Amino acid sequence: MPIFEFQCEECGEIFEELILGSKFEGLKCKKCKSSKVHKLMSQVAYKSGEKFIASSGSGCSSCSGGSCSSCR
């Protein structure tokens, strides 16, 4: 399912929205109803063998550097 994460530029609220196709116009913040929202880079998960592996694209959560050899 194409669920995207957005953040409101007015109040900072982060929310998810199911978007079919690529039509983001008309999207409004769920909290303050502002139309000034932008799409966030969301975490991606995939299956490798019997394990699910999550990747955020912003490094790893186990180090403060954001990118280290233990992330891979």
C-alpha cells in the first residue's frame, strides 16, 4: 500500500496518508488544516530470507554519526 509520511510546515505535525497514484495536491494537515505540507523520507522494509530488514536512508539509529560500518 502506498502510505506516505508528511509534515506540516505550519504546526510541525507529522501524519501519514494513503495516496493512490502521485496526486498530492489538495492534501491538508490533519491537525491545523494547513495546505503547507511536504512529504518526508519514510522508512523502507524488505524481506531477506526469513528476516525483515528496515532501512531509513538516514543512517542507523545505533550511532550518532548517521553512517557507520555497523549499519550494514
